[in-house]
Amino acid sequence: MRYQLLLKEILKSTERMGDEPRAIRSALQVMIEVPQQANDMMNVGRIKDLSTNVHQLGELKLQDMLLVSEPVTPKDTKDAEKKLKERRVFLFQQSMIFCDEIPAKDKYSSPNYIYKYELKINKLQHKEFKRNKELCQFTLVEVDAGNIRRVICQCKDDEQYELWVTNVNKVLQRQMDLIIALTNPTAALQKELLTWEIPEWRQSGRRHFSSNNAAVILSSHSNM
């Protein structure tokens, strides 16, 4: 924490002098992110009864307390999904883990988490990712071998809602891009070419890069 405060003061002084603070700003961002990531992984290590190897879950994107429903199937009544319970939710690249939280015994200890259920990211339906900003809720639908499960998540405020909706959408979109890459590699490559970023120092000589340019590159590769 003291390093963060020191860098913040240096950043303020640098900006007042009119110097370029890009390196200092980057260093400050690292000092903020690294402790947060370490804290996140310590929380992951306190999940009990987790059936999956944590290293197979991919990168941890987000974790927080949310109000969530139990997984609801089409056979369940509408009342079942209205019963929301506060749980610790971990959003990984490959899965969403839902846990009960056991509060810390005292100020010197940390809370523990009991695994309850999970939703596989590659089984979630992107088109069924429903959002209700008014209620700060979003709905996730998992389809696995014909079995459908739906989970409703409710956030405490607009800020938390936007954070979760944005991160969940990014994870789902990454899965969609992966599926496209596996089923249609040419289309995936063309999409990647169209999103290439040109370095700032080359912006002055930049030409418009269209789908025709991408097609030419793809054609040249296919003829090699």
C-alpha cells in the first residue's frame, strides 16, 4: 500500500511539472493489480470441496458476493428462481463457481468458501445472456447434453452490475470466437486481420484496411 501512495504522489508531482507520466502511471497500475490478484488467488485457495483442479479453470476474471438463485430447470416452478441467496461467485475463463461463505472467526482470520455448484462457460448460451439493468440482474443459461439450467444473479448496485455484465460478456464472447476459429479458421483469421492495431509511429502512413485487403492476404496464404 505504501508503494501505491508513493507512486501516486510522484504521479501528481510529474503531472504538475508538465512531464509525460506514462511510465509512472503504468507502474502504479501494476502496484494496484498485483496485490489484488494475489488476494483473489488466496480466496480461491480457500474454496472447499471444489471438484475441479483450480489450474484447469483458467484465469480468474472477477469475484464478489452476489445474490443468486439455485440452478433452475424447465420443470421447476417460477417461484424457485425468485429465492435468491447471497453467495461468493468466482468468474474464471472456463467456469463460474458459486460458493457459500463462512465468515471469518475474528479479525486475524479469513473467510472460507464451500463449493455449491458451477456453470461451464463453454456450455452457457450467449444468446440467452439476458440483462435487466433496472433490477441489476442478469440470467445465465447452461445447456449440457440436452439438460437446461438457468441461474439468476443480482448485483447490489449499478456499478457492480456493469462490472459483472461486462466481464461475463467478454468471457462468453471469447468462447464464441474460439468456436468460430475451430469451425471456420478462414473467417477467424479475416476477423483478426481487420482488428490489427497499427503502432502510433506508423499512423501517419496508414492506409484504410478493408475486407478486400484481408481477402488478398488470405488468398496469398492459401496459395503458398
